[in-house]
Amino acid sequence: MLGKLIKHEFKATARLLLQIYLILIALALICKLVHSLDIFKGILSLIPATIKIVYVISIFASLVITVIFAVMRFYKNLVSDEGYLMFTLPVKASNLINSKLLVSVCWLLLNAALVFLTYLFVFPGQTKDIIKALLSIVETEFGSRSSFLITEFAIVMLISLVDTILLFYVSIAVGQLFNRHKIAFSAAAYIGIYSVYQFIAAIILLIISFINNDLMFNIASLSRIIFPFFIFFYLALAVVLYTATNYIFSKRLNLE
């Protein structure tokens, strides 16, 4: 049943998101074409500059729209009037959460890949120079451990992405406990939960820095301490957020 839910979710979200990504690709093509023509002189030079700005804005817009749409889908399907139908399906609440979480992560990863590839296409020299500079710094500082550091960083980014989505989910779950002003209570829950876990992370990092005084000034601590800490912390946070969301929708569902 989870597979069917995922398939349905992909179909429902693709209607909008594929259009957004096609617009991003189209703007990248236009931007590349305009910059390659070299025919815009004087006041006309504003044309390629404007198109470049529009393309860069579309990068951020695509990411924001993907996140907002994923959150809106979750709220609309599980908390609004559609929730009556969704929770009558012969599936566990965890399957509903899993399907939306997996699809949201997939779309965000695709979005990130498209942003990178289109930017590489439009500005190949600049992108390659940045990548080479970063890799050079990593290899110089970490040597044989550079690939391990990059892997750690990728894991941290992936888990933090999941945490970002789950934070919205659990906030919506808390907000639906109230009969009125569900969106307002969801927003308040988001601010409260986000502030708490940021405070906890800061306290733990301060404790670690007291134990290891040069933590904040020693780049070698990235691979040895900081990244492992965030991997563990974000994993623990994901478990807590997911468990709380699943518990609320399984035991404390309120569709009034």
C-alpha cells in the first residue's frame, strides 16, 4: 500500500513541480543563449543582466515553492477536510507520513540537482573554479580523509533536509490538536520546536568546545568532532520528530 501512496503522491505533485522545473531549465537556456550572442551593447546590456537576475531568482523560487508545496500538500491532505478521506483508507498513519516524506525528499533532491546542473550549464567556468577551489582546500587540510569529510557533509545535508520537512510535519500535527486557528498554532509550534532544538544544539556544542578548547578554531575538528556530532544529533532529532508526528496522527487525531 505504501508503494501505491507514493505513486499517487508523485503524480499529484508532479503536475505543478515539473512545470516549475521546466521553467527553471528554460530560463537557464535563455540565459546561456543571451550571454553567448555578445550583441547587446550600451543600454541593451541591461537585457542579459536582467535575464541573469531572473534566472538566479528562479533558482531560489523553485526551492521555496517545492518546500511550500510539500508542506501545503501535507496540511491539505491530512488536516483539512481531505483528512476525513485519507484516514479512512486501510493504511496506518505512518504510511501516509512516509509517502509524503519520501516524495518531498525526492523532489527537493531533484530540485537541488537541477539547480546545480543548470548553473553549471550557464556559468561553467565559474562553477568549475569554485568546485576546484573547494576541493583543493579540503585536500590540503585533510589529505587522505578528504573523501570521508565530503561523505560526512553529504550525510549531514541529507539528514538536515529530512529534519526540515519533519519539523513542518510535527508542527502541523501539533496545530491540528486545536479545534480553531490550526494554522496559527502550527506556526507557533514550529517556532517553539525550532527554537528548542537550536538551543539544545548550541548548548551541546558549547560543552564540547569547553572540553576541546580549540574546537571552533581547528578545521581538523570538522571531520573528527563537528560533522559526527551533527550526524548523530540530526538523526536523533529525526527520530523524535517522526515519532511525535506518527503518535499524534495515530492516537490524537483531531479533524474537527
